[in-house]
Amino acid sequence: MKSDYIATIGLEVHVQLKTKSKMFCGCAIEYGAEPNTHVCPTCLGLPGALPVMNLEALRMTALTGLIFQCDVAPICKFDRKNYYYPDMPKNYQISQYDLPICQNGEVPLHDLAYPKDAQKSIKNADKRVRLIRIHLEEDVAKNFHFETTSGIDFNRAGTPLMEIVSQPDIESPEEAFAYLTSLKQALIYADVSDADMEKGQLRCDCNVSVRPSHQTEYGVKIELKNLNSISGVRRALAFEIDRQISALERGEKLSQETRRWDDDRGETFLMRTKESAHDYRYFPDPDLLPVKTEVFMPAVRARLPELPWFKRERFVREYGISSYDAGVLTDDLELSRYFEAAAKGAKRPKAVANYVLNDLLSALAAAGKSVEECPIEPQHLAELTGLIEDGKINSKQGKEVFAEMFASGEAPEEIVEAKGLKQESDIDAIKLLCQQTIEANPKSVEDYRAGKGAAINFLKGQVMKASKGKANPNLVGETLEKLLSGV
Amino acid sequence: MSATKFDVRYIAELARIKLEPAEIATFESQLGHVLEHVEKLNQLDVSEVEPTAHSFPIYNIFREDQIRPSLEREAALANAPRQAQGLFIVTKVVE
Amino acid sequence: MALSSLTVHEALDLLRRKEISPKEIVEALVKRIQEIDGAVHGYLSFDPERALKDAEHADVSLPLGGIPIAIKDVVSVQGHPCGCASKILQGYIAPFDATVIKKLRAAGAIPFGRTNMDEFAMGSSTENSAFGPSRNPWDADRTPGGSSGGSAAVVAADEALAALGSDTGGSIRQPAALCGCVGVKPTYGRVSRYGLVAFASSLDQIGPLTKNVRDAALIMNVISGADPCDSTTLDEPVPDYTADLDKGVKNLTLGLPKEYFIKGLDPQVEEAVRAAVAWYEKLGAKIVDISLPHTEYALSTYYIIAPAEASANLARFDGVRYGFRADGITGLSDHYGKTREEGFGQEVKRRIILGTYALSSGYYDAFYLRAQKVRTLIRRDFDDAFATVDAILCPTSPTPAFKLGERTGDPLQMYLADIFTLAANMAGICGISIPCGFAEVDGKKLPVGLQILGKALNEATMFRVANAYEQSTDWHRAKPLFGAESERLKGEK
């Protein structure tokens, strides 16, 4: 982005809550089920059917509000938002208009939430993006498009959907990326959504405008749609900001419009210009009663999770690892849990962190497994680092044992035992081997005594060989030195 | 609230009802009369009055997050004017 | 006496004594319907085979065991059409039972037939039915009232022992008055709306239409109560509504609202109602004058709130998932526009337009919100009144049955038919209409209804007051000479 322009970005994020049943009926929520198998009179909008609120969805939304330090409203209500579309069973959506569950609040952007290539050049460390509101509504159905017709599957219709609306505080595509990453991470930590963009569990619309840096009023707002991944949001915004700046530089006037991002072509395309303003005719849904949140807030507060950014600080403090390592470990909730389970039983948590961040993550990546599918018990990883720490095996053996643990899921002790890898640390046995080696290699002894210090390495190698690699190399070195210096 | 005449064409569009020009004229005049009657409400000072949405001040009617049986797909689709491959079929929707 | 002219409680007695069987009642009704419903047109459809089958399995020991009950075409019964007398629901077969139907079935009753109504319950004469009007059994040239006109007509004409209707602004009480039967609008939230096709959600209630007060109480015993499927139902105990029926009105205070005896009230109606009031005094009730000062605003308030809610409630009728879909559609907006143009009748369109307008951008505060506030004032009027009286007496309808076609050209004139009934819906209180005499018009006897309004959730007192009058008078026993009417109509054809 040219430095003499400022971009202003606000995001509207829709998040599907991971309740078992839908927002206003008891139909199960299941991604990828056979079409129209999770529908009932209520979510099909049949004549006479009525909605009843799913309390868990309200709790989850309030919990999300607490995480982002929103004000949770003492009273909220549901309204009907009227518009016609075939994916809307009732042709009105039950949503929240003037009394949403949550208002205000903020999402902190952390260094590691930025794209990797941008982490070195974060403009505004500790940035917080303010939220306007979080409200709860029902999701619509899914349309499939054929040549001359469209088909509708109402399985998704009625899934509880949180809409999180940010202030236009975001100034770059990278910040938008960091915002979405941070948001997603916190939602997963709170266990309110799986927030998988590919499955449509997290969907995002962007409003973006640019203006010359000397100008105070905002530029013309353009809405971007069809953003299917967090990196796609970054690409789309980068393209759109450039497009708008170029247009302004050419002296063109931008007009308020909605554009569609085509990720394959890397361009945005005009969908529609500003229509006659929507007239949604909101009014309180007479089928539903107002909600006093106080009745469920104590239970919600009890569910407040340790947030990733606090966990990161704690890991640094408790386990003596670097902030960067703690950041990577806490980036993924499951990984942070794995690490902590292992580190708790370990003598040197730092060594556990190293094993997790280097060996374990690459092994998982190579095997295409998630942390939950990790074949190594966290306790076993702690034991492995313990064996190395205690000198029972050397670090090279450690890698071998690790590979075996990953393949078989067995405990490290068992593997060491089975493979006969245990280091010989019996002083007498090592002394005997050393003496035998000295006797068998007079030339090297002579060299050593003549001041060729490196000759001891040859002798050391011979001892290790004789022990079939099991001798503790440090002990061997010490013993050889003692014997050769005639002590 | 002076609105004895109003744009029936625009409102009908919002309500997704096609109307013939003659119908528009009829509705305009008939509903104009109704709205004149409704203007009576302007005589009242309601600035200090809370609106009534439900006749009883009740709150917090919820259900727990429990799955209940859905309709069989055949039953769900049985009333569809047109269906195929388990989907409700409509004229092509252009996004 | 034909079994079709039995009342519910009479039938229950005979059934329990095994003097008759449920099947015989159903057969008698089928016969009666076949004889005269061509002229009354109270039913849109009925399925005698299914009713007979249900009758065979009926457990007569249950509270309504073996009693067939006619159902207004706005209440969902699994496997039956639920068309709201509209073309737009053409072919729709409901895949679920309304809560009231579940409750009726559990009490042994047999849902029987679909009664005619004004399309989507919008109207006061059944003339807005897409399938033609029902006729008043007392004078076939006149309307039975509406919107539950079919239910009232079939009860009055002995084509049903009892029926369910729905009441949003008087749609049970007004036709009951015009047909000479008993009609109850329960307290809002007393009876579940789950399965009732919504017209105005904050006003709609299902209630019974019967031949006498006791029958209405018996049905209310069964259909009342909280429902986890309807958030707006009230979680309050349901008393036995028959328990206080015979306690009389001594020591009760009954209020007479001055705003209900106004210009425009038919003199014969006024006379009959005033006579009923005098009779109550004789029975030992204390009659006091009261005022419901915001009565004059009720109609305006109603005609904002009800259409506004309806405009959203009726948005779902779009030909996508069920019902009628227009032919020759060129695109999505054409699909909606044509389907709804061809599927809805005039009055429904008129109210959707009115309601859409009242909610549209810039008008919400001036119309909908203001109306909701005036609604509060109307509710307070009743709160104040019920602080001093046990029930309120007033006419149900300002006129007796009017002629078919008489008001169809003037919506406002039609809306005035509900002027005495809609305040109860706005306030959420309960009300009942019972026969209290006749007006004689063009040589025909036309029933007049007395409306008794009760405090919210105090149906018991309302029934008690109604029953005291009914038990000491004979009006409810009068029968229309429908055989003669029927013959006359045949002659006309």
C-alpha cells in the first residue's frame, strides 16, 4: 500500500456455534449430512410452527462477549429481519436489532497472529480492534446452483449464528489477517465454535475504503464478499486497496458497491452497486420473549477459559520458555494442552518444548496428523526428555527412540529396554573397557602423551565401538583422560 | 404520521406482491381511509408509555440444547411444488 | 332426536353409559353434513372414513372420549390439509399435529373436518374464503360472521357437536354471536398456538365454539396449559373450568362499560344486551358502570399491530417449500410476485400492504411502536376495571348478522364488525360470547350475542357468569330452522 494513503477496514464475521441442536428447534446440526434430513416444521417455516430459544446458544454468545470484554446486556431480545430469499424458510430471519446480547469489547492482535512474512514488520504492536456488537441470529439454508434451477437444502437453516461486528479499526490486510486469526483462536479456546472457514463455520464480509492520508473523512465504503479463507481475506483486501488507490490516482470517483472476490483469479468483481437501501422492517419477534441474561451469567463466567494470550504469558513464567515458543505452543489449543501435560511431569520443560516444537510438530506434519491424533502420550514425551537429561541415553539415541515412540506409541523405557539402548554408566565396566582399549592401542596412547590431544577421540571411538554404543560418552571421555594422565 | 396517501407500488414490492395498476389505485384509496382512521392514535400522548409486545411481562423461556427427531426426508419434501435429489427446486437464483 | 344435535356433555353421558357409540355420532354428523352442508358450506373438507376409524378406537372413559370436534382450517392436523381457506396453501398436507390437536387426541376427542373461514383468518364474514363464503344457518342470505364462520355455522346447524376456532380480534366470539352459539377467546398464552397458522402472533388464540357454556369449559379443560413448543404460553395451573359453573352470580360485581353502548350499536342488539344485564341483576349480581376510556383507539391500534405482524407471518407463503406456485415464472422476483399475487386474496393482500407499510423504514415509530404503546393504555383500562369488577358485560357485535356482500366493498365498514371484541385481544384477557336473544330483521330471527370479558387467567369466573345466565334462560336451546333454509336454497339453484 502506498504510504500516502490510509485504508480503513471493518469486518463482519459470522460464526456458527457448536451447539448440538439448532437455534430455535431440536434438529441436529451436522455438516455434510444428506440434504434436508435435519429439518422440522420450525426450521422449514411450515405454517403454524414456532421457535423456542436454545439456551446454550445464548450462553455461548455471552461467553464470547466475556472473552472480548464486551458489555453483556442485562436484557436482550430477538427481532424479525424481513427480506425474501429462497434460503430463508420464513422470509424473515430471527436476529437481534436494537438489543444485542453483547456490545463494545475488543480483540487483541498478537504478533504470531499476523501472517508469518509480516511478523517482523508489525506496525502497531499490541493493537486492539474494537468491537461494535455481537448478536445472535439463525443461519440460512444452503443453495446449490444448476443450469436453469437452484436447489435448497435446509439442514443448515436455523443453526445458531453469532455476528461479530468490528469497528473500522483495521488498517491493513495483515491486520485483518491477525484479527481473524486471533478471533478464531479465542473462539476455539472457548469451545463455542470450530471456526473452520472451509466448512463455512466462520464467514467474513469486509468493508474497506481508502483515503489520502491528509484527508480526515473516510473514503467510499466498498463491501467484499465470497471470502473463504483468512489468507484469502488478506489477498482480497490487498488487491482491493490497490485497486481503489489506483482508481483514485487516475482521478476516478469510487462509488459504494459490493464486490466479489475471485480467489483463483486474484481479483474482485462488481456484484452490485448500492441498491435502494434495504428496508428490513425490523420488529420484535412476538413468538419469543425477552431474555434477562443474569440468570445464566454465573454459569457462563464459570466457563471462561484461560485465553491464549494469558496462557502464553504463563507458559513463559512457569516453564521458562521463550515468548516466541510459548506463542507457537499456545497458538493451537490442543498443542498447548499437549505441551502442558508433558511439561508438568518433566524435569526440564524447556527440553519438552523443544521436542514438541521441532520433532513432534514435524512428525505430525509428515504423518498428516493433528495434535489430537498424536500417537505419543504427553507423559511419554516427558519421560523421553528425562532419559536424555539423566544421561541414560544420548540425544542421538533420543531421536531414535522418539521415532519409535511415534511409530508404535510405546513408552520410551520399553523401547530403550527392547533395543538395548540403555547407556552403560557403570564406572567399573567403563574403566575396564578403557583399560583394554589403551592396551590395544599403544600408538595412540603415545600420540596423546606426546601432546596430540585429538588422539583421545580415536580411543574414545574405540571404547564406544567396543560397548556397541551403549557407554555413556561423557563418562568414557573422563575415564580415558584419568587413565592416560596416570591418575 | 400524516400518510393518508402512500406509495403502494413500493410497499407491494417490499412485500413481493405483484399488483395490477387498477389494484394499486384501489388499495391506495381503501388503505388511505384506514390510515385516516388510524391517525386517531396521534391524539394520544404516549411519550411516557412502555410498549406492550406480550400481554404478560414474562422472560427467559428457553429450551435446553437437546436434539429432537427431525422429519423424515420424504415428509419434509412431500409438500414441495418441485423437488429433485432431495432438494427443494426453485428457478435459478442469481447471487 | 338426531345424535348430531347432541351437545358435548350430553354425548359424553350417553357414551359413558354405552347407550350410543362414537361411531354412531360420527355417522349422524356425516349424514347431517351430507344433507345440509351444501347449503351451509361450513366445511371445506372432511374425511368420514378416517373419523369413523378414529371413532372405533376412541376410549370413552377419557375426558372427551369419542367426541368429534370440527377444526378450523387454520389449525394443523397431521395428514390433513391445512389451507387457511387460501389458494396459496393449495395441496398442502400438514406433517404435524398442533399442540391442541395432540391434547384433544390424548383426551379421546376425534378431530373431524376442516371448517371454512376468512382467508388466513382475515375477515369478519367468511367472504374472504378462497372457496366461497359459509352461510348463516339462521338466514342463508347472511354471513355467519368470521373469521371462524365455518366453525360457528356447523355448530349452530348441528353439523358438529363443537368446533375449534381462532380469535385474533373477535374471530371466535363474533361468529358465535351471529350464529347463536357459544365462543371463547382464552387469555393470551392460556392455549398453545403451536400449529395454529399465525395471523397476528401477539393476539392469536385458539378457542372452542360450542352449543353451551359447559361444553366450552370441558374443551378448555383439555386444550389449556403451558406448552414447551410455544414460548408465549403461560406456565400457570389449569383449574377444572366446570367446577364453579353452577356457583351463580350472587355477590359478583359485573361492569358495564359506557363506551360499548354507543351510536352505531343496533337498537335490537342493545335491547337484548340490556335485558341480559337486567336479568343478571335479578340473579343477584351487582351491576356497576365502568369506563374503558381508550376503547375508541382499539380499532386503530388493532389495524396497525395485526397487519404488521401478519406481513411478516405471511411472508413464508412463497411457493418454495409448499403450497401454490405460479406458472410461467421468469426469475426469482417474478416467482415471488406472481405466486403471491395469484395465491392471496384481496383482503390478505390489503393487510399485508398495510402491515408492510406500518413497519417500513421511517414509519415504524409512528405506527407500530405507537400502536404498541396505545396497547399498553388499553391494557391498563382493563386492569383498572378488573380492580373493581369480576367480569365485564357488553355486546359481542354491534349488529346481528349482515347480508352477504353488504360490506365487502368497504374494508373499514367490515373492520367495524370487531369493534367490541378486539380490545380483549389487545389486553390479552379472556372473553366469551353467549346467546342472549334475537333481533328480527326482514322477518328473520337473528341471534344476538352477549360478551362477557374476564380477567386474564380467570376463565373460571367468566364461565361461571356465562353459565348463570345460560342456565336461567333458553336462548341457547333455540335452533335455526335450517331444514327449511336448505330447501329454499335448493329451490334457488
